[in-house]
Amino acid sequence: MSAQHPDGDGWWSAFRAGRDRSRRARAVNDAVRDRSHGRDRHDIEADLTRSFAAAGIPQPPERIALRADVISDGLGRTMAGLLEQAVQSRQVPPTIRLAEERLAGSRWVNVTVSGDRSAQAALRWTAQARANVAHTVSVPSGSRLEETLAAGPPVRLTLVPSPGADMRPQIGAFLNANFIGTIPLVEADVAGLWPAIQTAEAADRRLVVRSRIEAVDGTYVIAIALP
């Protein structure tokens, strides 16, 4: 009989999904590096962006830039492994620790959640962690913690490639740097997300929004607050 993980099946599933995502990310990174001899950094960065999107695990632009820097500098497989560890532990250079710019909004829009199981695992882990805090920690009324829990986890919005090469980029949603899914194009247009993201990132700022996560028939869904 298999042992029960102490944190429950939900936590263990999230761990396994995250581990699988890391393994696939390393495979993408290695494949791009192996075909990057003689190419300039811009081509490498574009290849990384396309390849991660094709694998269903788009990356925030600053992570793509860091990976491209490592590959274009000619560093080997060992350094690539160290990079992956640094990315996962968030021990990354200050140059990619971007300040946040919060986009205010009160119109709740559902995110089209990615079919990659790591997205569902990230939603489950975040929802369960916040629920545990709410149930096990005394939260004073009117406190900053109460406001934080009520507001939901912040979601990063940035551009990710569309499936069609001739289509404009989609708006990707990231939760703790994990790709969760995309914003419906019509909703992104109404909220003016393309210029908002471009303006924020041109100033080295991350555009973030409020969110709420709910379980529906055993599957987690997420909505974000847009203008």
C-alpha cells in the first residue's frame, strides 16, 4: 500500500506537476542551446520564447532574457542547471526583479486556464495555502493580512506568443511565475491590456492584477479584476 503524503494528495500532486514542469523546461532550454551555435542573442531569445510557448509553458520575459544571456555567453550544461536552480529558488539577479504596477479594476474576467497540468497544480496549491492561512492564523479585522487574503493572489500579465505566427501576441497570466493561461482577446481589448503591458514593461515594471480562485467540481478556475 502506498504511503499517504502528509500534506494530502493535492499538495503532492502540485509538487509532482511542478517537478515535471521543471524537467520539461530544462529540456526546452537544452534543445535551444544545442542548436544555438553561431546565432546571436536576439535569435536565441526569440527561439526560447517560441519553444517554451510551443511546450505549453511560456516564461515571463525576464526569465527568457536570463536564459538567453546564459546560452549566448557560451556557458555549458552545468551552468544551465545552475540557472534552473536559481530561477526556481528566485535567487536571480536584481536586474530582473521588477517593481510591480497594479492595474485597478472591478470587472471580473475568467482566465482561460492552460491545459498543462502544472497550471492546475499551481492554482490548487495557491488556493489551499491561502485557505490554510485563513483557517489556522488569527486574522485581525481590518488588518493588512485580512486585506491581502480578501484581495486574492496577484497575477502577472505579460505577452506570450499566439499559436499562429501571423497573429498578435496573447495576454498570458502568471501566478508566482507559473503560466496559468490566457485572457480572452475581446476582454483584453476592452481593458486596453496591450498598451498597458507595453508601457509598464518599458519602464521595467510588472503589470499585476487582483484575482480570485475557486474550485468548481474538483477543478480550479481563476478570474482577474480588469478595468
